[in-house]
Amino acid sequence: MKKMKKAIYILAVIGLILGACDKIEEPYLKQISGGGDNIVHLQIEFLENLEGKYNLNVFIIESGIISPQKNDEANIGPTPDWMDYEHNHLLRSSLTGTWGIELIENPSTDSILSIALPFAIEEGWETDNISIVVFLSNDDTREIIQVSEQDIFNSIANENIRKVLLEEFTGHICVNCPEATLQAHFLQHSFEGKLILVSIHAGDLATPGAAPYDANFTTGPGNEIFNYYEPVGVPTGMVNRADYQGSTVLFKDSWEPAIQELLNLPQQASIEIEIEVNE
């Protein structure tokens, strides 16, 4: 895959739809670092009047990675070393930095943004297993208001419904993590397309060590997110980075009720994703 070391520009045209009249503001350019010869096209529409600044976050995720994992639960897999463990939904990179880039301030109902964002696929990633996760977050609270995911070779349109993001903190020498990951996958199936998963390897139990645990699944953004929220340990996770019963970082038994609580709220934005891959 050819890599292009050039600046990325985001072209966003904001349309404010007022009654029967369409008003299109002047396009603007926002520069971030990075490069690539593939493009993710986004159309974002706000469905409520909101206060504050909202950021665009774009993660690259990889699944289907076979690599050893520590495990203490014999009822779900080999112990103590699960040698052919399949790691899924791994955070590989962020196209928009750790906390996203500022997208819009005080969006109004029917504010529409069209965005074209180039990206690269790094050497060693399995292209068929790559997906793009896009979410909108409040710049002040970091809480997520909407999320969407698209496989890079999947042209099926995203369903326009409210969705929730579960970010799981994990590590390959965490003996309790496979059980928590199994719970996350069960919830994803149970909520029927309304739950998106991201697995963040960070902390001491994700640090590469002696073989066979020498793989490095950590990332700069993942480490920064982990250090900012300071989980008491892994496995833990965040649901839309929102507070649930006094905590943002939750143990697995709290994931389901936290997800359900958020899915009961009105949808505040929609995100449509199309991806061009230069094979």
C-alpha cells in the first residue's frame, strides 16, 4: 500500500435547513496531520439543537488477529495460555488524534456536514479485517452522542438508528479479559446492531513482554485515553464515555444496563459512511 506523507484536509460544507429554504455556508478547510491514498466519506446530520462544541473522531479498527492471550476461565477456552486466541475490534489508529477534531459549535437541527478524510492502511494490517469507527463527542465532557462503523470493503449503507460505543480496556496478559470480551460480544449480538465495540489494549497487562506475549497492540491514542480515565484495572470499559451510577469506567456487569439506559434516549445525530480503497 502506497503511503502519502502529506497534510490531510477536511472539507466540510455546513447546510442549515430553514423551512423550505436551504442555506449553504462557505466551505472551510481544517488541517490535521497524517496521510493516505484511501478516503472515508462522511455525512453527519444533527437531529437536535445542541449547545457546546462537538468533535469528530475517526478510529481504524482491526479484527481477526490470532495471538496468544492469558485466560483463567477454562469454561470458555484454554488456560492459562490461549495460544490461538482471536483478538477483535482492536484500536489500530486514530485519524483525528486522541480526542478528535473540532467539527461544529452549537449545532442546530438539520445542520449537515459532508467530510472527505484520507487515510492509510499500515503494513501488517489485514485489509479484509479493517473497519472505520466514527463518533461524535462533546469537546468539554468527552461524552459520545452518536457512533457508526463501516467495514472498508462493505458498501451496505449504515442503518440510521441511535447507536452506542463500548470501549473495552484490556490486555493480552489479563487473565480475566477473555470472559469480559465474551460478554461484550454477547451484548453486541443482543442489542442487534445498536452496539459498536472498540478494544483498547493499554496499561501494564498490555505491555509487550517475552515470547509468546511479545505482540504490541497498544497505540498512542489508546494509552492517552487509558491514562486520562485511569481505570482501576482491566477488564473495564466505558459506554459512550458517559457517567453511569457515578462512574464512567465500568466493570462488565454494569455494561448492559448502561447501554440500555443510553439507547432509551433520543437520537441526536446521524452518521453515514462510505469508503474508497485504492487497491
